[in-house]
Amino acid sequence: MNEKTLEEHDVNSWGEVDVCEWVKKIGQKHHNGLEKHAEKFMNHNINGKRLLMMNKADLRNLGIVSEGDILDLYVNEIFNWIF
């Protein structure tokens, strides 16, 4: 991803590694520990297109059990891209 912001980078073109790096970066940026979930996205082959289709239930299916982490990922990050 090379430190590009969302406005400069088409999420639909992200590969699985880009998504994994993005999760790590938002966890580090917000100091909320979300980077611990980065490998889950990689292990489940989540690319940019799939990321944009995800909902809270999908995040749970990846193995993210903390409601706080789900809300941080979905409401604060993914949901904002969709709407």
C-alpha cells in the first residue's frame, strides 16, 4: 500500500497482503490492538473487493470475537468506505 490514503488508493484493487497491511496500520494508528487480527484476513483470502462486502457477521466468521474490535473495524473503518 505504500502509505497511501484511501482517497489515493482504490480499495477494490487491494490484494490480500494490502488488506493485511491495512489492518496492521489502523491498529497501530489508533492504538487499539486491531493489528492482532491482520493474519485472519490473510488466512481467509480477504482482498479489497471482499473487504468492502463484509459485515459484522463476516468479521465474526473470521474469528474476531470482541464486539469492540468488530465495531472498531466495521463501524469506524469499513462502513465509512461503503457509505
